[in-house]
Amino acid sequence: MASGMTQEEFAEKCGFARTYMSRVETGGANPSLDAIHTLATALKLPLSAVFADL
């Protein structure tokens, strides 16, 4: 992971199960806007950066 954390560490930081993180990463799960906000916060990114290239 670009942040230097393992998927398991990142999932724990976000309060998500590692299996859920894996599904989000592979496109097997569609995260809610709340979950996307949590991910952006954990990565120290503004929420607008997550949607910048859409």
C-alpha cells in the first residue's frame, strides 16, 4: 500500500474488517459515502481528492 501500511493495518485504522477492505480494493464491494470519507480521512486526503478524476 502506498501509505506504508498493510491492508490489515489500514483496515484496523479505518475500523473495517480486512476482508471488507480487500473487497473494496478489488471492486467486490461498493463503499458508502461514509466509508469513503473514513478512507480519505485515514489517508489524510481531502474528500474532494477521492473524486477528482471522475
